[in-house]
Amino acid sequence: MDSLKMYFIPGKSTFNSLTLPDGYSIVSFKDESDIMPWIECCKKGLADDDADKSVFDWRITDHKDTLAARDVFFLDFLGEHIGTVTVIYHPDMKNCEIHMLSIRSDFRGKGLSKYIVNFAISKALEYNPSFIVLITQEWRKAAVRSYLQHGFFPVNFGVGMQERWEKVLEENNIDSVDMYYEDCSIYKKIYKSSIAPKIKIGVVGAGRGQVMMDYCTTAENAELVAICDISPKALNLAKEKYGESIAYFTDYDEFLKYDFDAVVLANFANAHAPFAIKALNAGKHILSEVLPVQTMNEAVELIEAVENSNTLYCYAENYCYLPATRTMRKLYQQGVLGKFEYGEGEYLHNCEPGWHKYTKGIPNHWRNTMSSFYYCTHSIGPLIHTVGLRPSKVVGFELPFNDRMYRMGAKAGPAGIEMITLEDGSVIKSAHGVGISKSSVWYSIYGSKGRMESARDDAIPNGAEKLYVNCDINDGDNDSSPVLTSTDDDLSERFSGTSHSGSDFYMMYNFIDAVRGNRNADVIGVYEAIDSFLPGLFAYKSVLNGGVTMEIPNLRIKSERDKWRNDTECTDIDVAGDRVIPSYSKGNPEIPDEVYDALREKYKDEFDK
């Protein structure tokens, strides 16, 4: 678990000098004879009982910008070293660090830490720093309490920090405190956990939406208050599970009038955009399930609704939050891969065993009429989210209609493939579809320093949680080998057992964190959502036009939007009107009624008793 970080910020923090009690003094480090007394001060806290000089070398001699004779100090009692602190000035960042502050174990519990903290602040202020930083942990309760009392503020720099600090405040019976970002800008006032406000959530879709509902029933940062579904039966089942205290709606407009902060859209994939636009206009924050849109017209309208709103739109592409993909992104941002050059993403899913459950044997169900290219963000999204580049060109390839798709009653090709050129010239290959013989969720990215890739589905157990990193320290070293790399972080224990290898948990957690105001929350905004979808949309246009390269418009630019504002072309006749196109490039296959009758019977036998 990451340590906690705290800042003393001149001009915002309050400092009052303390006078040492009789018999106590502050002295500087003199020579090697002070090393073992320093170690004794740090034992049973910052060092083990068997610590030796190597600990001093590691924590002081080798620490950046540190000179022991200048920076290490002792709190003495009657000439004996009973406490220590190191005060380091970092000239490149113009800040000071308070480091290795500890009281000898036989002098702890006497209230002495406040004097050494007070001295450290006064010494650091002599450098006129932009801020003073220290690192600590929750279990050092007395130290944390002392830092808060001396004007240090919590810093929001990593996942879960606000909730961790809310618990710290609760333990110390402190109602509230200001929290800052790493650049010293204010995040917001946070409150102890018993009075910290929760984000009120409404969920649309009582099927897939149960994942989000379950999150809210156990989360410390959110609460479920309303559920909407067109099916009375689905609502009754939800009521049995979530209780009478939740408000239930079959009418979406009435649902939006209810008192909640954010709505999760887990309804049909071809209806997300109009539902999102309505919710944005109603002042609700949005987490929209896959897909974001299905036409260029919807993409333009959604982007402009977001731009004109004071609320958040976030895209629920949960495959960006798989253990391997979220760690891949973190390492890429840290520069481990170097400059991105090429990536591959696969979401190939044999859906035949469960297709009757998904479609209920309805011939015009959106899953049966959607092009294989449209459901593309599971494969493209994690790569776009990792490298942060906009797709600019695409060529599409479609696999031929097969017997599996026939048996499913799905009128599209079993899979679509895109070769995507990004704005800097790098390339992504994406493969996705529901009619392939074996499932595959897999991601690989190449850069100037090497390669990172997830395990294949066949890597049992826990393939989605495995990440192999094969990267050099410098470009051109060519001496690395693959390393199975941990994907754990500060939230890993909490997502254990949740759906899609924990990705649904991370997706919800970050959305709630963003709604609470955290600009560091790992969320997917509307532009990135559209960037992940357009390669599929235009890859199908490529196929329909004989495999030509298609330019992907940049809808961040209003003049580009205007060209597509009225384009409703898609495979959904209710949306496309006279611009409807076939679900399969060679024309919609003829599938007899008997296929759908059999699927309906199978659904009834299993789920409709």
C-alpha cells in the first residue's frame, strides 16, 4: 500500500514556535559515532531491531540531496540522543522534505514528537521552500496526529487517498481538513468517514446494472437510491434484492426527476447516447456502458451535450480497468515502455452458449442486428486509454458469416478487424467479435524500450490478471527478458471476487471518485470514448467501400462535427431510417423463424419459469 503524503504549505499552514522543556536540546549530526544512536532512535518503527549501518547509508547517505552533517538532527535529553529527524532541501524542486523522524522507543508516549516536528518545520522554513513534504503511514497514529496539529495537510496523489484520510480523521475525531493536490492546489475539504457525504446513484438497467448496484450497497463513497427498468418483472426482482428503501421506476423521465447525483446507464447498447443526453440536460453525472453511440449524428450530439453541461460524462469501458491493462497504462505513463510504436488488442468472444439469454430469441434485438465492427471498444479502448493518442485512419477487414452466427440468429460477420493509424503514425491492430470459436481477451504494446503484454485466456488461472513486462532501461539496450509483473495496487484487496477480474469495481470506484471532485480519478471522458468507437464505425465503412483507407474525423473540432451532424447511417433501422445499412457487408443473411423459435424456447426453459 502506498504511504500517505502530507504538505506544510507556507501561507496556508500555521506555524507557532515551541520552547523545548528543561533538559532537552536539538543538536546536529557530528560523525560516525552518531550512527548507532540514530539507529536506536529509529528501531521499532522506521528500522528493524537488528538494523545496522546499512540502514543509515540507505536512508541518509544515499538519499537524494542529503548531507548528514548538515541535514540530520537529534533531540537530546541531558546530552543523550533520544530522537532524530532529517531536514532536506531539494533545490531542483525548491521544496523541503522532513525525513526519518522518530523517537527512541523508551521515550515514546511522552509527547516529545511535537518538539522535533516543530523544530523540523522551523529548520525547513529557513530555506524558503514552496512547500514542506513528509511521508508517513496510517499505523503511525501519534505521528499523523502530530503532523495534522502542526499544520500539515493531506495530499491527494494516489488511488483511494480520500477514503484513507477520512478514516484517519475519524480515528482522531477531527471533523474536517483541507486536502491538496501534489501541485499545492486545493482539492477540497474532506470529512471524517462518519459524516463524509456519499454520492447518490441511480441505475438504469436492472440486468447488467446489478454490478453497479452491488458496488453501491457496499461502497464507502456511494449509495444506491433509484433503479429504472422498462420491465416490471426485473424491477420486482431488484426490489427483492435491494429492498423497499430504493425508488423504482419504469419511466426514464420520471426517474431523472428523482434526487440523485449520478446515473449509470446499463440499458441496451444502442440506446446509451439519447439516454445520456437526457441525463446531462437534467444535471446528472453519467457513467455510460458500452457503446457510447452508434451513429455520427449521436456522436456529435453527445459531445455537444457534454460540452454544454456542468456535469461529468464517463465511459464505462471496463476492459481498461482489467488488472493487466490498468497496470500497463500506469507503467507506460511512468516511461517504462518508452515511445509507443505498435499495439494489438483482442476481444474475441464465443457468445453462442449464452446468446439465447442475451437476445431471448428476438430477431431484431440490437445484438442480432449490430455490425461486428460496432462493438469494438473492448479491444480498442484499453490501447487508446494507455497511450492517449487519437486514431486518424483505419482499414477494416470482416470475417465471413459462419454457421455459429447462423445458429445464434446474429446477422453480422463473426468478427471485425481494424488496422488503425494513430495521430503520431503509430499503429494499432484490433480484433473483436462474438462469433469466433474460442474466446480471447489479450493486449500487447510495443515501444522504444520493449514490450508489455497480458496473458492469453489460455493462461489458467487468472489470465486477465497476468502482465508480462519485457522492457529495457534505455532505448537500444536489448538486454531485457519478460518479467511476470504484479498488478496489485492499494485497491486490490477490495476488488477481490468482483466481476470481470475486478475491472467493474475499478470502473465504478474511479467514476465516483471523479464525481466527488478528484481530477486524478482514472476515468474515460467523452472524447476518448468516441475515439475508441470511431475506428470500428469507419472500419465498417472501409469494408463496405472495398477495403479503402478511411480518414477518422476529429470531433473535437466543431467544423468537423458539422460535416457529420445529420449522419444517421447505422444498422439500426429505428435510428438510421433511410440510411440503414446491412449488419453484414455482403447483405443481411436469411435466418429462418425456426432459429429464433428455438432460441426463445431455450430462454423460456432456463430463465422464464
